Amino acid sequence: MYLFLFYPSALVFPVMIVVLIALCFTDGALSQIRYSVPEEAEHGTLVGNIAEDLGLDLTKLASRRFQVVPSSRTPYLEVNLENGVLFVNEKIDREQICKQSASCQLNMEVFLENPLELFRVEIEVVDINDNPPSFPETDITVEISESATPGTRFPLESAFDPDVGSNALRTYDITTNNYFYLDVQTQTDGNKFAELVLEKPLDREQQAAHRYVLTAVDGGQPPRTGTALLVVKVLDSNDNVPVFEQPVYTVSLSENVPVGTLVIQLNATDLDEGLNGEIVYSFSNHISSRVKELFGIDPRTGRIEVRGEVDFEESSLYQIFVQAKDLGPNAVPAHCKVLVKVADVNDNAPEITFSTVTESVSEKAAPGTVIALLSVTDRDAEENGQIHVEILGDVPFKLKSSFRNYFTIVTDGLLNREQADSYSVTVVARDKGTPSLASSKSIRVQVSDENDNAPTFTQSVYDVYVTENNVPGAYIHAVTALDPDIGQNALITYSILECDIQGMSVKTYVSINEETGYLYALRSFDYEQLKDFTFMVKAKDSGAPELSSNATVKVIIVDQNDNAPLVLAPLGKNGTAKEPLPRSAEPGYLVTRVVAMDADDGENARLSYSIQRGNDNGMFRMDWRTGELRTARRVSAKRDPHQQYDLVIEVRDHGQPPLSSSASILVMLVDSMAEGRGVGDKVGTSKAKDGALDLTLILIIALGSVSFIFLLVMIVLAVRCQKDKKLNIYTCLTSDCCLGCSSCCSRQGRSRKKKLSKADIMLVQSTVNVSGPGTAQVPVEESGSFGSHHQNQNYCYQTKHQRTELSYLVERPRRVNSSAFQEADLVSSKDSGHGDSEQGDSDHDATNRGHSSGADLFSNCTEECKALGHSDRCWMPSFVPSDGRQGLDYRSNLHVPGMDSVPDTERGRGFASSFRVDIPETA
């Protein structure tokens, strides 16, 4: 609908306002209103009341933040934001703003918030007749040959009127005379120009010059005029005038072509000769100054070139008037018109302007929430000015068209701050020109956090490996929970969920730092008592409401490398095995194979073999993996046949720190294998045939022999143990000789001739005082007996009947494998536990030092030993069965099988000494 409103004004010209209100509905109410105001209106002139004309509530303008879009502000108009009045702020000069454009319009956008309403205000500036026409020069001179025939036309310089429409230049007039009249013509762009037409032949002899007043009249009311003095000079005649090929030339020229580009090559001909036929080209006098700025003509060649920047957005058509005149006297010029059509080039990228932008949005915001308001424009025409707008990238926002070239950015789905805490929203506007031009602008939208994520542990189950004998209070591991939220929503507190381990609270075993999640052991763990335990930890955040999650922690106690390798073969008396070596043996001859085992597991049980001593001349070589001892070269013919090779073989595991044992092998030279059988080992025969037997077959035979001997020994020992339940060794264990037990045991052992094997010994952890009844704690140092040298280790011993006092002891204590001690008959107490035993230790040395060292060794078993089961002074190594299973507690008391019935009178007596244990030899 159209609404015509009239506002009184103090100006001479009344203000007529035409209001056009068009409504469309998108996200908010959008309207358009149109006013008109005459140019040159004074400051304060009322244009209209936007609020009233749109039917807005004036009392709510301030609360709804009624304001003008910044990008649409103009210095000529101002809006009172309190009452909505639109008034002139600065005098408007239509010719300065819109130049010669037929329509002159100012645009302004205003909007209100809560809810968002956008209004487009269009103000048409109405032209008034405030400019008279004017000529470029006050005096205009035209030279005409007297030979010019009636009807000849002479274009005159045009007047210029900056007004448009009805106020623009309308016609020309000339002083009444008998020789000339004016023919007023209209150009294609609507401009008027006049041509002076010769009506009667001229006679220079009668009148050499004619003067007239040339008047330009516009169409205003009242009309305005401009005048110039027209002087016509009559020249002598030149018979022929130049002639153009055609009166009008039409060319097409792309905008933005470089300077020097050829527009057209004009060609005019003159039939005269000499100077009368030599043509000079120039622009006509009535051509506009702007055309002269953009184009130039070569006076000799008629070549028209580009001299300035041709812009389609400024003008799409230019008219160039060209004249050609010869150099003869009384030259008559020829005229033509060149129409230059400017082709649009897509040289203007779209422009994006943001009006409002929301800095942050909650991740709980509903889809469709408005984030920003923007507008897009393009100065090009047709397809070059058609715009496609989109949001770049995969972001949860989309564009909605609001009004003409206005768009809103809204959320397109739910937001998740944990996936992206902010978004760079880039709006791209692309036109449809060739090539297409695009522009972009970005805004940063922050996503505010909500507590919608519970803490999550990095692992659902934590396997924590703790080496036994750890220090109480030591750090053992760290659990970590992550919360993708921020601030208080991500502040995590750790705790241990209550549970029982072996009847006690888990919080007596471990603790946790509630801020860091660091776990600490509250006690020293013992692998033999507790191999592993499991509990749960909880992580909760500080958000509202609080969110939490749990994880399982499994603490695995790791055994230490506390078992040295044990040499099983070859075995011999007094710790030395004897092996024969034929003097004729070839290099690579198999002397023997050292077989050892380690009660530990993994790397702690992986063994390597080496020759430690006795191979100074490099006669032998040892396979470090299999333990095979072979000759490296032939036996020297000069060597004394009675001289023997005394070798010490070291067996070392790969634990940290590594433990080792050694075996002594005496290699004797023999002339033949038959002789070797008399002095060597039972395996002499097999060695003589070493060259013919395959190594795999030898190993199978050897292992089968060892297994058979082991089984036979076990049967013999079982029978003898049943018969000898009253061993004199028990009398020694329970006697009052105590520190003098060495001699006591020695006497009774010799009188009874009872040989005790290591199968008769088991180790039980000691928990009672050394001076208590029935207790004997003896530090025993294992040395190179039973064919091997062990790193010495101290033990606390206890008689079997006291096992009932220990709540954590197992019911079936492990027996030491007797196969390792078939040929053993000595336990040396010479070493201190910090190195290998000397090779030459003997029964006599061990026995004699028992009295003097017994008290010192006994002192190693203290209250610490009883309470913790071990210490640096009383170290009890772990024992792992050879079958690989995790064994029970290896720290057991000394126990003699077959002696369960012990007189009460003997139970209160203890002993402490280095002692000799004789083990009967079996086949």
C-alpha cells in the first residue's frame, strides 16, 4: 500500500514524503519504508517519523535498543533514537552525490532487538532546478569557408546542466539572422546538442565574421539559461572536404582494459592534393571533458586509444565525436560519431558486512539460535552481480535469508564444547561471473561449557607391578582420569572405594592423593604372603551435579631375583667332578656337559655358562647356551700326562642383579677311553663315542639317565627315612649345646654315621625369638658343595614343631629337590654371603670354624627377621619351583622328615652353628 504524508517545513520547498511499507516474515518482522526529500534542504528539516509511520510503540524504543545499522549510516541524515524522527543533518547536494544519475537514493537500515526487527528506509533525493546550463567557453568560434553550400552543418560545443530530469538542458536558441539556424538533436543518453546549419551562402568579401548569442535553456520552472558568444569566421574556400567511411561507428570495449588499448582506427579521405589533402583528426568541440580524460586520438593516424580507466560501473556507453580537417586553406571539417559500448567485467567481489554478532553461545542452546546478522552486496551487473552466499566448512551453523541481501547465522543442531570450544564461522559470498569472484569474512563464536561429561580414567583396569620388600609409603603408580569439561566442571578428586583384603581395609594397604591420583603403598608387601590384590578407585568432578566414574586397580607383587643357579651335573665327590680326556681327542671333542637349573622365572632363570678359571692356555671352549665343554685344539704332545686340567665353570643367570654358581671339573688325560673308564665318570664310554653320536641323541640319553637316577635316589631316601626317625641329628638340634652345637652335631653324626641329604631339609619362615624355647636360628652359608659354588645367602632356621605358631605358613612346605644333592656331602660356612666360596674349602675347614663363627652368624637373625621375615642382615631369597608355578612361602624352618615325634624334654633346646650334613651316595 502507498501512504502519502505531508510535513510542514520552514524551507521554500515543501517536503513530500512517499511512504511504502512492505512486510515479509522470516525470523523477525521486516519492513520497508520510503521517503523523499528535496536537495539543498537545510539542517533540521523533518523528513519523517520512522517509528510512527511503522506503527511502533515510542515508549519501548529505548528498551528494545532502537538503532541504525552502522554500515548504512549517512552524514546527510540522522535519526532521533528516542522518538524515531528522521531529519536532515547536512545539506544534500544531489549533483555531488549522484552526479548525472536519473535516480538518486539514500538507504538506511534500522533495527530493534527482543525480538529482532529490521527496517529498510529508502530516501529519494528530489532534484531541484538549482543549476543553470553553462558553456565550456564564453566565446565560441566557428570557421566556415565561403564555399560552403547551404545545408552544411557545423556542430557547436554543448552546454552542461548538472540537473536531471525536467530540470536538465532542454533546448538551444540563437540570435535571429539570415544565414544560420540551429538544429537541436538528442543523443541516445538523452543529452541535447546543437548544430549550426548554413541556410544561405556566405560571402567573405561582404562580411568576414558573424556574431550571435547562443543560449542554452533548461526545463525547470522557472527555466534557467546560459549564454555564450558565437563568432563565425568566413574563410576562403577549399574545394574538397575529407569524407569518413561511415557517419557512425560502434565498437565494444571491455572495462579495465590497459592504457593504450586501441578503440578504433578511423580513416577519412580527401580528394585534394598537397596540404589540401593532408588530413588532421581531432575531437569535436562539443565532446565532454570526461571522454577526453578516458580516450585520446592521434591527429595524424586517426587512431583512438584508451588513456584512462574505463569502468562499467561509472558508464556503460561513451559517445566520441571526431572531426577530420585538411591542411589546405579554408578547410571544411568532416565529422563522425564513435559509440563505445563498455562490456561489464566481473571486477568487483561481493562485500560482506556484519551488523550484529553474538560473542558466545551455550552448548545447550537450541537449534535455530541467532548468532549474527549480515548483509551482502556486489557492484557488478547481471550475472556478475548475482551472489551466492554460504558458510564455509563443516560447522554446526547455517544461513537463513532474512530480507533481500540480508542473512542471519543460526545454529544448525546441538553444540558440544568438548568437541569444539569455539568455531570460526566463515561466510563466503561468490558471484556468478566468469571468472567468479568471492570474498569472505569470519567471526569467532565461543561455546560456553556445561557439566555434561563424567571423568573418564585413561584405563579401565590398571595393572600395577610392585617389587616385594618395598619401602612403606613409597609411590607405586598413578591413576589418571580426564574430564573434557573445563573450570569447576573438570576439577577432579580421587578416592579409593572401601573393600577388604585378607580381612583388612584396603586403605591399610594403599592410599591415594586426592588431587593427583598418585598411589602409595602403606606397607611392605611380601610376595609369599600376598601375590596380588584388587581394589577400585573413584574420580568425581566438582560440577553441578557432580559426575563420577570408577576404575579397577590390580596390584601385582613381583618376585625378586633371589635364587642362584643350581648345578645338577656333572657331580663328584668333594665338590669336584672328574672327566677323562683322550690325548688323541680332536678339536671339538665333547668333554662333558654342565647342566644347571634356576628356581626363578623369566630372565632370572635364563642361564649362561663360561669357564671362570683353569683355561689359561685356551685348551677348552664352553658353549654359553648349552653348557657343553669341548676341546678347542689338540692336546700338546709335550704335556705331562699326569698333569690335569683344573677348570672352574661359572653358571650365571640374567636377573638384576645377576646371581651365579660355579662347578669344579678336573679333566684328566688318558691314553684311551678304556683307561678313562677306570678313573673317570660313568659317562666315559659315551664320550669315547662322541664323534659317532648325534648331539640330540646324547642329550636324550643323558636326560633319561638323570631321571632314572633321580627316581632311584628318591626311593632309597624314602625307605631310609622311615627307618631312621630317631636320627642323632635331632638330638643336636634340641640339645643344650646351643652355640657349641657344631661339636655336638659332629660327635653324634660320627657315632651314628647318619648321612643327611638336602631332601631332609625344608625352610620355614622364622617368627620367634632366638632365645625362645625350641628355637634354633642358624645363618647357613651355602658354598661350592654338591658340585657347585653358590653365592652365599643367610637363612633363619626353625624346628618343624614351631610352624604351628605362624598364622601365614603353608601346610605343605616345599622340599628342596634332592636330585641336586645326590653327590653332595658338604655345606661350607666359609663365605660371608658377598662372594663365591673358595675352591679349596673342605669338611675340616667348615667344622673347625663352626665354633668361632656361630655366634656372629646367629646374630643375623634378630627381631627384624622375626617381624618382617627378612632384612638386609637376614636375607631370605624367594624360591620358585622348577615347574614354573608360583611357589608358597620359601622361608621355612629346618625340618628332618621322620622326626615328627620328638620328646618334650628335647623341644626347648636350640642350636646355632655351621654344620656338616652327610648325604648317602646312591647309585
